[in-house]
Amino acid sequence: MNASLARLVVPVLVILLGVTWLLNVLNIIPGVDWIWTLGLAGTGILTLVIGGFNRLTVVIGPFLLVASVFSLLRQTGQLPLDYEVPILTIVLGCLLLLVQMLDLPMPEVLKIKQDGK
């Protein structure tokens, strides 16, 4: 992560914390487990920012972002759990298919060394 982007992480997280806290206090979106929901979203975004675009991050990052949105929808009564899990399975399959079609590179960490080491 470059230095200018790293400087923005803490202020943005503090702003998100304040906004979600205010939404709870104002009873606009009460009863949402914001730590879980924002944790999923933050991990998805950081996966893409830190890892770049490769076969692994293009599946994990967007999947966690979608899971965060679905978690919010489930907690607010907009999406039943019976629908959430199958839809997330379909999203995962679509992301895996997308990675195959885009022919993205493997992450350096997962590349097999050809020199026998």
C-alpha cells in the first residue's frame, strides 16, 4: 500500500464508525452488528488495495464486499438467511468463472518456483 493511501485508512475508518454509530442512535438502522458488517467490507477493500488484482484477490475482495451488503440486508430484515447463503454461493461461482475468463495472474505468493527451490 502506498504511503498516501495508508494515511487515509484511519480517518476513513473513524468516519465510518461515527456514521454507523449515528445511524444506530437515530434508529435509522438499529440492531445492526456494524463491527461484523464493516469488518467484512473493510477486509474486502483492503484485499484489493494491498493485494492488487490477481486470481485470488478478485475473488476474495468482491465476495467479502457482497457478503457485507447481504449481512446488512439480513440484519435489517430485507433478506432471509435462507436466501443469503445460496445467493452468496452463486456469487462465489460467478467470481470464480470471471477469474477464469479474464485470465488474471496468480499472486506471487502462490506461484510455484520452477528452479526446484
